[in-house]
Amino acid sequence: MAGATGMAVSATAGAAADGETIAVTGPRVACDGGGGALGHPRVWLTLGTDDEITCPYCSRRYVKAAGTDDD
């Protein structure tokens, strides 16, 4: 699903717990830690050359979903 910013994440992104791996379809993701007021400030992360990035606040790991095009 795509958000208002056009950044696409998997349907499991909102349900992920801290430290889980989340598959994404775009090169950029926004992470706020989930949990509303119990989360962290929203940060924008860009997948690295290895197609993954870890949030420095909550340790959620974002990886490029299998079968997605290189953008």
C-alpha cells in the first residue's frame, strides 16, 4: 500500500514489533516506531546498497521486498 507521500510499505508495517523485519517496495521508508504516542519521532530512511536499513531508534529492519523493481 502507498501512503500520501508515495512511499510504499508492506501491509505488515503497522503491526510490526520493535526489532522485526519489514518488507518494503520503495527505496525510502518512514519509521515512527508505531504505537502512536509511545513510538519515536518520525524519521525517513533510505535503503542502502544492500537493500536494507535499520531504524536507529527502534531497531526495526526494513528490507526490499522480493520481486520489486530497482528504482
